[in-house]
Amino acid sequence: MVSDTQTTGARSATRRATHVGPTRRRTVHIQGRLRFATGIVLVMALSTAAFGAEGYMRASRSQRRVAALQADLASLQQRVGADEQAAAGEQRHTRTVVARASAVQKSIQHVNWQLQSVPTEAQLAGLRNQLAGLGNDVAAYAACIPQLQAEINSLRLSWRIDAVKPSTDYFRLFTAAPASASCSAGVTGR
């Protein structure tokens, strides 16, 4: 009796069922490579997206910080402008004092010229009174001029900017050589 396995048709069917051809093996191998490459590309895309999101967050924080610093700079520029105007006002005041002192000196020269003519006793007494008053003023102004010039020359501006805590920002106008209290009172009339 002939069994099924011994027939030619049965043998070729058995061979086909147990034998996988080289084409099938290549397809499985290529699919495995494609899956691996897809996984690598997916991991790279996800890591790139994560780095991009982190960069975007940092950039937005930096932009907010730059905007805050620009606002601080604008307010500091206004403060500096105001301080410069105050310093210019002080310089104008000093020029006024110098002009008054030179006017007093001219008055003294005029008085000296008038003394060359022969005055009466009353005129002499009046001139003496005028000279005493003018001489005191001229001496006071003349003594103050070097002190005021030293004060103007040593004017300095000090500032501090703290972007983290703007309430501690400050600008200070100071001098290392302030005029004496008597000069300040004589110049300002106080």
C-alpha cells in the first residue's frame, strides 16, 4: 500500500509547506530594518521636538527679560536727563555769582576813579560807607569763587541698577569738595 507521503504530489506539498523561500526571508529582513530605522527617526524627531520646546521657553523668558531691561533703561535715561539738567542749573547759578563778583569789582574800580578827584567831607563819608558795604560783599564773593569752582569740578554722579529688584535703583549727585556753609549762605542769600 502506498502512503500519502510517498506520492510525488504529497512530497512536493510537504516540501512547500516546510520550506520558506529566499524571497520571503528577504522581505522579513527588510521589514525589520525598516522598523528599526523608523524607530530611530521617531526617537530623533521626539528629542528634536523636546529640545525645540525647551529653546522656545528659554527664548520667551529672554525676550521678557530684555523687555524689562529696556524699560529700566528708559527710566534710567530719564533720571540721568533730570540730573544733568539739575547740574546745568547749578552751573548757571555759579556763572551768575561770578558775574555779580565781576560787577562788584567794576564798581570798586569806578569808586577808586571817583576818589581821585577831591571830594567834600560828606562825599568822603558816603563813599566810605559804600566802599565798606561793597568791600565786604566783594571779599565774601571773591573768597567763595575758588570753593565754588572746586565744588563744580568735583561733581560726580553715582548710580546703581538692579534689574531683579528695581526698587533699590538710585542716582546720586555728590561732590567731594563742598563749599563752606558761609559761602553757600552768601551765594544763595539765605
